[in-house]
Amino acid sequence: MSQFDRQSFSLTGKVALITGGASGLGQNYAVALSLYGADVFVVSRTQKGWAETRQRVEENGQRIGFLEQDITAPDCAAAIVQHVIDHFGHLDILVNNAGMQLRNDVLDYQDADWRRVIDLNLNALYYLSHEAAMVMAAQGHGKIINIGSMQSYRAGKNIFPYTASKHAVWGLTKAYADALAPDNIQVNGIAPGYISTDMTRSLQEDPVRGPEIKAHIPSGDWGVPEQLMGPVVFLASQAADYVTGVMLPVDGGYLLR
């Protein structure tokens, strides 16, 4: 990018692959990127949210494709990337959003639950990043955006594989950023703070933890999904061409305390 102007944030002509992009925060990433001109390809385990996501993306004047696929299935990453290429012809942005969390007491934690979380949150992210990087390196540009967590920094008692996976995502983001910089591929992350969603409603309403979390946030309240849309557009755009290896907390200052 030789100069900064309004087009620096434009994603016109770009194609974004988003895992888990048809529901929750992933849908917001899909809508945000399409608002700035990107076509979107969503891969998700079920078809939940497809109709609504299609409507919102197409309202922004962009195209969308879908693939129903468990991204933890063996050897599926290459096929997923090929689906994107077959559908849109190229791949410019990968948002590794899909993830899960399973909670249990330390001495009762099950090995099977450890494997489920690590397979989705870390292994699938690694394999998809690897396949996407090969396409992006060949074309001489690309953006990989990994979704971290407050647990990329903190202990996360009783969510052991989630914490381990999100620490690893932060480490992998840095390693990939360093390795892929010569190929003009920027690799960054977003670490959402405590965001008000259907999935977090029970935690917000918890009579103990709810007030504790809110009191810990310097801005004074939980975030909303729309507050993550600007950061994902920035990291996907030319405006972030000199930003790589960063995990950006979007947390209202939670990590300051």
C-alpha cells in the first residue's frame, strides 16, 4: 500500500473463509467482512444459521458459499480450501473462528473432552492455516486471523483444554507470522473479552461471577458482538499490511486489572 485513503479498508475483490461463520460471533465476522466488500465462504458443522447469514451477506451486496463439514475430520483441510477455490477462484482471508469449551473440575476432567477441545480449537486451526498459507504464498498475499480469548493470557480454571488451546493459538499466531512474513502474509489474532451473547447469558446472570466480571472491566460493562466487527475488518484489510504477530484484545480493558 503506497498511500492511506478510504480504500485502505476496502475488501472489494477479496474472498474470506470463516470457520463457524454462520452463527454467534462468527456470523458477525462474516457480515463485517462482506460490508467492506469481501465475498464469504462459511464452513460449519451443521446448517444452523445459514439462511440468516446468507441474507445478511447478500444484503451487503456480496456472494456467499457454504460447506457443511466437521473441521476436525481427518485430512479435511485441503478439501475445505479447495471448495473455496472451486467456488470463488481464490482465497485471501482465513478467519479461524470455530471453537468450543468444556468445563469440569480438575480431578474429574475426562480425556475424551480434552481431545475434543484440542482437536477443534488448535489442531483444526493449524491444518487449515497450513493449507491456506500454501495458497496465499503462491499468490503473494494473504491474511490469517485467529480468534483467541482472554484465556490466551489467563489461567481459566476448570476449562483446561480451552486454556491450553488458546495459549497455543497465541503461540502459533506468532510462529506463523514470523514464518510467513516473507510471503506477504500477515497472521494476527483477536482476543474477545467478555461479550454478551446467548452462550454467555448464564454467566452474566450468575449471581456471583456476573457482578465480579463486570466490576473487573474498566469500561464498566460486557461487550457486544458488534464491537468485534471493526477489528476483524482492520486486520483483514490493507490498512494492517504492516501489522503481524499481534493478538488484539477487544475486552474493554479487562486485561489491565
